[in-house]
Amino acid sequence: MPCSPARARMLLQAGQAAILRRYPFTIMLRDRQGREVQPVVVKCDPGSETTGMALVAEFARRGRIVVSSSGRRRSTTGASRSGRRSRNAGLCAGPGGTARRATASRGS
């Protein structure tokens, strides 16, 4: 669970926590036996274009969002369209259309 920088400093100095990552700064508690763990619920909102997810800490009066994120769903239309263009580009022989028109008009 998130904590204030002052509490993190105290836990690190007392040896009760260790640094897990520098960016984003994350600490890992070393000894959690016999301590109360905060209840957390994962909530998901599957929308039509984006999917939202949140970790909500349950308190007596109301819930508090701890972490939230959203992600776009993968679209298959854009990927197949670009792939089709690249496959069809190799089918025509010779230079592009503008080069053929330029030489045909000079020849007439």
C-alpha cells in the first residue's frame, strides 16, 4: 500500500523495509507476520474502446482508489489494412503511375 515519504524513511532506517525499485520508488516490507493486511479489491470496467482497471482499498466509510489504469483495445482493422497495402504494392510491375504518365505524354 502507498505510504508517505516520512514513513518510508522510518521503515528503511529501522530495517523493516528494503528498496525494491528506484524508479518508481518502491519499497518492500521485510517482516509481515502477525500484522493486519489492508483489504483491496480489483475493479474492472470493460468499455467499448478502452478498458479501465483500479485497485480500491476498502475502508469503513468509503473506498479509496489506490492505483488506476486504462488501456485501449487492439484494433484489427488498422493492422490488416496496412498489411494488405504492403502485400499489394509488390503486385504491379514497373515504376509508379506518375512516371509512366510523364513518359507517355512526352512520347506523343
